[in-house]
Amino acid sequence: MRIGELATKAGVSVRALRYYEEQHLLRSERSSGGQRTYPESAVGRVELIQQLYGAGLPSRTIVSLLPCVETGEVDPDLLGKLAVERDRIDGQIDELVATRDRLDAVICQAHTATATGTRCHPM
């Protein structure tokens, strides 16, 4: 598939795909006309790259992780780095859950205040 089709299917910009190639996260072939072409499997790869970026992993970590995803084999040094990243993500999840719980409390108070005519007090 061509770059525009991949961008549409993966929900990213063409510019992002070019950046992923520059960072060695994604590979393309060139058609006889010089256009980039990608296999169907590139959609899943781009989605994974997006997830990993969204979780805060830097491109250098993603580059070293992607071959492991393909082969299932993980270098022991990389395994340690990935464990550190997982722990960092767990910390972010804990913070997000705490924030959500505080928002739930505010929402609950607001519903109670609206129903009873009382005012919410700051947390």
C-alpha cells in the first residue's frame, strides 16, 4: 500500500510515517516510480509505535524493542530497560487512577449538591 493509504488506515499523518522511517521504526520499499510502499502488516506496526510513543517511550527504546516484538526474543539488557519503562508506566497509571478518583468525588459532590441544594466544598 502507498504512504497515504497507510496513514489513513493507521490514523496518522504522512509526515509521521516519514519521521518513523527516519528513526528506523518503519521500513518501506520503493516502487518503480519512486513511491513508498508498505506491506499490510505496517498498519499494526504503526499502531504499536503510536502506543509506545503515547506511553512515553523514546524512539531509541522503541527501535530496540520492535525486533523483539517480531522475533519474540529479548536481549537481557533490553529486558531491564523495558522493566524500568513498565514500572514508570505503572506509576503513571496509579497517578491517573488517583486523579480519576478525585474527579469522581467532585462529580459525586456536584450531583449531591444539585439534588439537595447544598454547595460543594473544595477537596
